[in-house]
Amino acid sequence: MNDLLRRGTMRVNERGHLEIGGCDCVLLAKKFGTPLYVMDEELIRANCRRYIAAFKKHYPGSFQVAYAAKAFLVLYMVRLIREEGLWLDVASGGELFTALKAGFPADQILFHGNYKTDEEIVLALRHRVGRIVVDSEEELDRLDQLAGQWGGEARILLRITPGVEAHTHQFNRTGQIDSKFGIPLEEGLALRAIKKALGKNHLLLMGLHCHIGSQVFEKEPFEVAAEVMMGLAAEAKGAFGFELKELNLGGGLGVRYVSEDDPPAVEEFVESLCRAVITNCRRLGLTLPSLLIEPGRSIVGEAGTTLYTVGVVKEVPAVRTYVSVDGGMSDNPRPALYDARYSAVLANRACDAPDCVVTVSGKHCESDTLIRDVRLPRPKPGDLLAVLTTGAYHHSMASNYNRFLRPAVVFVKEGKALVACRRETYDDLLKTEILEPDWKEVADRLASL
Ligand code: LLP
């Protein structure tokens, strides 16, 4: 069996079909149509538990694991995260609204964003979200003012750019000053922001935050970031008596898309983070802060599989074979955006030996390659293609380009499939549109501006 298929509840059943959560993918496709996002609920829960167990084992202080909602968010996912005892990181009013609608406790929500609009901030203040992660000095002023108007005190973290940049295979210690996110360490800017935050009447500075990158395969950059952040905390303690109560080291642990991908295990990753924080605390004479992290991809990435129906197989002699499927860049923009690579199997013939290399394309009016050069048993129209590791940044980044309908999301578990998000309909495409505007209303509105 392909090594990449060893994940969660995935297996190949007696019929030679791919099975996830005890559900035969061929039957799922028949019942719910394709493209279809299939989420392995047990694997998501297991990933959440691995994070928590690893922190319990390796961190003597308090900790929180906040799931990064941007990776994948539907109401059902919010509930699952709640049941597993994680906090939630949201990065927009829409994500916050979804979390609140699903009944997630507001005081366990962290609110991010390099530009939070006043409307978003007020939504967060009204519901008293747990932490607002402030991204700039400008935001400190605006938030303090809005918090004053709303008669409360906002608990905040300051997002710092620690000068450590990490991408999949390598990292850079001096990178990332050139970023739209966070407050730079350079020229005392971070210290100045801490001082400013401490002086605000309606803000309670709980600690510091950083996020160094995503799909990271090395532990070292996180350790360096922890060291830099604790160094800053020690400086701020010396300068203005600042006590670091919380340190949030962001998300970023990578997952396996192709067989060469070899990220550290969750346990190994958490252990190295904890060790770095403990060691630096000792070195600098600081008390152990509450440690937070915000994993997204490593919770849901490998738990997701997209099923497509193969429609057209076109052989360009001596060049390549194009296999067109019934989805594409609207359900997965990642190859177009990031040159992302994927693995796939034929879900209806999972035991057949791969005997050719093909290119999988979508059906958009673009050259929307989903996978360049993947080894498969020679595909035929009607075959069911399962693309692996599509749980993170797929559904959440899907679009209606070419007026495609966004696929359904089913959670599978113990032979049952739950539709957490139904497939869109053509009517859904039109529901926000107005064919004949009410010109009087438009005129009235303009007049009232
Ligand atoms: N915290 C912050 C502040 C973040 O910006 C992110 C991701 C995370 C946590 C979660 O990181 P993760 O554990 O998922 O790596 N669309 C891109 C990924 C963008 C990640 C943005 N920030 C992709 O499809 O690869």
C-alpha cells in the first residue's frame, strides 16, 4: 500500500476501494456527488489529542492549543474543536461570526488580523473575545479607544515579527522584517509598542505572539523564535517591569502532501517548543509563561481527501496524458498559488498497480493543473480520483470561479457520513444578486450618506 495512505482511518477495503472512516469512497461519491471533500473525523480528533497530550507531557506550566480556523472552518468543525477542548484562532469577522454562531465560548477565541476594521473590533469587544492579537501601534490606539467606548477592558497579545522566517525546507534568521504582519523587533519598535500597550487604560497586555511561517518541516526556527521572543520579554521586564504571562508561538507545523515530505511528529515538535521556552526562561530568570500555539494545517490537512470523477483522458503522444476531473482551481487553488504538489490514488481501483504517469487537470477555462506527473493505474472516464491531504486551505479557499458550485463537505466516522456543508446549488450562486435594482432605495441611500 502507498505509504501516504497510512493516515487515520484510511484503508483499502475488500472491494479494492478506498475507505475512510469506515465509508467506501465509491459509495460516498455516488451518494453525495463529486467533487466531494471528505473529512476523517477520528483523525482530526486524534490530532487535537496528540497536541494536548504532548503539552501535558512536556510543559510544566499552563498551555492552550488554539485551532487556526483559517485552515478549515464550518459550524460542525467549531463544535468538534470545542469538544476536544482546544481554543480557536479566528482571523476575520466572518470566522468570528461562525465560531459564535456555533456556540464557541468567546473567551477562548483569539482574534487576529493585520487590519481589523472597526466593525470587526466592535464585534469582538461586544462578545468579549478572549484575546485580541494586536498587529500594530495604530491598532493599539484604535482598540483602546473602541474598548473605552464599549465600557470594557480588552485582553491583548502583541504580534511581533521576530526576524525568523520559515518555509517548508529552510529558514532564515534575518528574514521577514519586510512583512505586513506584526511589529518589528528592529530599532526598538517592539519595545516601544509594549510600553505603549502597558500605558493604555482599556487594554490588558497578556503577552506576546509570533508566527514564523506555514508548512514548516524544521524545529529549529521555532526554537530560535522562542528564544528571540523571550529575549524581548526579558528586555521589557528590565525596562518597564513587564511580566510575560502568555507566549503564543503561532502555527506552522507541516504535513505530508507527497512521499518526500517528512515533517516532525506533533509530539517531537511540541517537545522542542516546550524545551526551548523552559530553557530560555531559566537562562533569563523569567517565570514560565502560559504557552499557546495555533496549529491549523497539522490538525486538518491529512484528514481531508477530495474525490473527483475522471471525465476526459487525453493523450498527447510523446508529451503527456491529461486527465481532466470535475473540479479544479475553484476547489483547490493551491497548485496555482503556491505550486503545491499532491498525491492521488484511484479510489475505485486502489489495488491496481500504477503503470503510467499523468497530469491531472481541472475543468476551468484555464490551464488549471491540479497535479503534474502523478503515477496512477491508467485512468479511464468514470474512475474516481482521490487527492490526498486536502483538509487544510482547500474548502476555506474555494471560490465560485467560472460559476462552479462549491463542493459538499462530509465528515466520515465509523461507517457514517455527515454532511457538514451541502453542495451549492445554482440558486445559491444568484442569491446575493439583484437583477433590477430599486433605484429609489439607491438614491435614498446615497442621499443619506
Ligand atoms: N497563526 C497565524 C497567525 C497564521 O497566520 C497562521 C497561518 C496559522 C496560525 C496557522 O498556520 P498552520 O498551522 O496552518 O501552518 N493558504 C496557505 C497557508 C497560509 C497560512 C496563513 N497563516 C496554504 O494554502 O498553504
